[in-house]
Amino acid sequence: MDPVSQAALGATWSQSAARGGKLRDAAFLGAVAGMAPDLDTLIQSGSDPLLFLEYHRHFTHAFAFVPIGALVCAALLHRLVRARLSFRETYLFCLLGFGSHGLLDACTTYGTQLLWPFSGERIAWSVVAVVDPLFTLPVLVLAALAAQRRDVRLAWLAFAWSVAYLGLGWVQNARAADAGAALAASRGHAPERLEAKPALGSLLLWKIIYEHDGRYYVDAVRTGLDVVIFEGESTPKLDLAKHFPWLAEGTQQARDVERFRRVSDDFLSIDDRAPNRIVDMRYSMVPNEIDAFWAIELDPDAPADAHVGFLATRERAPEQARRLLDMLF
């Protein structure tokens, strides 16, 4: 999730193990350690634009790395709190903050390698959006009040809110998936796979993606007291032999497509507006559209060792945000 959410949850986890005058230090250490795993975004390459995608939510987010990452954080931060905390306490608070990060990220849709190095599976429970103020603001406010008033009960309340909200996300995900399955059945489709993913900002609006007969279908579902369907678009599933017959096996671009496929959980399609562009269909501002947040672009004239291009598409963000709000409200 966003850094504010990660910091707030990390602070709350650390505060839950603190008492009295140590709540402020616990909040500070937990917040910093809670954001630290996202330093993996610094793993980038000017010549390989997909490197940062592969390593985001990689080893720094894994359960196996938590004790190591927490130790690094504690070693760097202890000098700031050593007058009030022992190193053991510093490490404990960093451990709790650092450990909260990967679990929260796994609740979103991107995919987090919690089980690295034993498995390369990208876990994505899809129960909360990457940005959701209704999750973040109560946790942030309660963590701040717990530090100010030195009252651990407020930290426990923040923790309870986060668990309850994510639990609601599980329920809403199931409702959205059921509505998507019913919609597919009404079209006479038997999906080979179907997933519900939260739209930006709340647990009310969901993106439904399902695969049927070589095509992806994208719709939106609003799961309030009543379920409202916003029918959307469909597009062919990526077929390299059909869509890119010129792409030679073993070239760097062909390998990059497979890397992009792994990161996107194979939710890949072509972009009708750009014939050499492959989009990750999991993300779009408007949940019943295929206008993806990011894509890769192939070049038929590129040398065999050239990487694909990577681009983020945000050209129509203002008008898309208006349509998103219309669906939400």
C-alpha cells in the first residue's frame, strides 16, 4: 500500500507491544521500519526497465527477510532512542513494524513474495486497494493519539480497526466475485478464471476480470446494500504467435514479455490504440475499462539484445477520476 498506510500500521503494531512513555518511540521506530521494505524500489536499471517491477515486493517483503531487515533498521535507528530504549526494545519495535509491511501488501492486488526464497509465488489476496483512506485515516489518527496520550489501548483499537476492515474486504471480495460469476453465467460464459479486485479508494467498487474462450472480460461491481453491475469491455488474451508473429524466441524482448507475464499473473492483453503495446489488465482508474495503468512496448526493428520499453499511461486521469466517482456514489 501507500507509504502513509505502511507507516501507520507499522507504528500501531509496535505500539501494541509498548507501554507508557515508550509509546512515542515505538511509534517512530515502527513507522520507519514499516516503510523500509519499499526501499526495494531503488533497485532499478537504466537499461532494463522491468527490473524494478520484478524486485518490488520481492525479498525485502518476505517473511524470511523480516528479522534481517528489522536488524538493519534497529542498528541505524537505535542511536536516536538509546537514551530511553535498550537495543532489544529497539529491535522488537523495528521487527513488528517491518513485519507488518509484507502482510499488508499481500492484502492488495499487486502480488507479494512472502514465501521467498522457498517460493516465487506472488501472493495477492485482493481485499483492499493500494490507496484507501477509510483504512488508513483511522489507523493513523489512533496511532498518533496513542503516542500523544501514551495510551496503548488506542493502539489496540487501531489494530482492531485494521483487522476488521481487512476482514470486511474479504467479505466484499466474495460478494463481488459471486456477482461477477453470475454476470458471466448470464452471458453463457464459463470462466476459466475469475478475479475480483478493489477499485481505488474503497471496498464498495470492484473490478471483475474473467477469462473465457481466449478473451478477457472486464466489468465493475458496486457492492453496497444492493449489488450494481457496470458492464464493461472485452479484449483478446495475449497470444504471442498471433499478435506478434515477428517476435523471435530467445530475444531479449521475448524474455521480457515472459517477465512481464509473471509479474502481472498473466493478465496480459494488447492495446488496440498501439499495436505493439502489451498491457497489464489488473489496474485501471475506471474498473470496467481496459485502459491500463502501465504497459510494455515492443519494437519489431530492435536488435536481439534490446529490452522492451515500459510506460505508465495517465493521459486521461482527470476524466477517468470523474467516472470513477460517478460509479462509487
